[in-house]
Amino acid sequence: MLFLKPRLTIEQLSIKIGVSVKNIRASILVEKNQSFNDYINYLRVKKAEKFINEDYLNVYTVSALGVKSGFSSHQSFYRAFKKFHNTTPYLYAQKRKT
């Protein structure tokens, strides 16, 4: 779950798993058709969805959800969430409840 580490770089991941940066980029592009950053944000948004489905927002703020999901700022969290869901995390949670 390295993707939960804020500011994770492809170089850090390369060192941690012992695979070259070039191979990581190529694998993500071939398998997921995404850049490294987009894929990491996708994983983080999926984690945020899991927390939302567990009613995380009944107790914590959307900003706290972003931090818990691995984002370094609420702006990057909102931007990534909207990219994948075309709505904000709060509205996504509200729609889920109905």
C-alpha cells in the first residue's frame, strides 16, 4: 500500500520494489493505459471510495479523507476525485446514501 504515502515518486517505488523506473512506467502504460501519477491517484481515489462506503465522512471531514487516502493536499484530492467520478467526494457520498 505504498500508494498511500503522500508525495510518492516513481523513483522511490523503483528502489522499494527493485524494478527500474522505465519498466514501472512501461508496465503501467501497457496494463492500465495511464501515467504513473494518474495510476497512483486512481488507487488513492479507490481507497477513498472504500472509506466513504464505510461511512468515514460521518465522523471526519473530506480533507481528512484525502489525507487518509494518500493525497498531500485537499486540492489534489478534489481534482483527482473529480477526474474519476465527475463529482466531488462529498456529493459522491451523498448520492451513495440515497
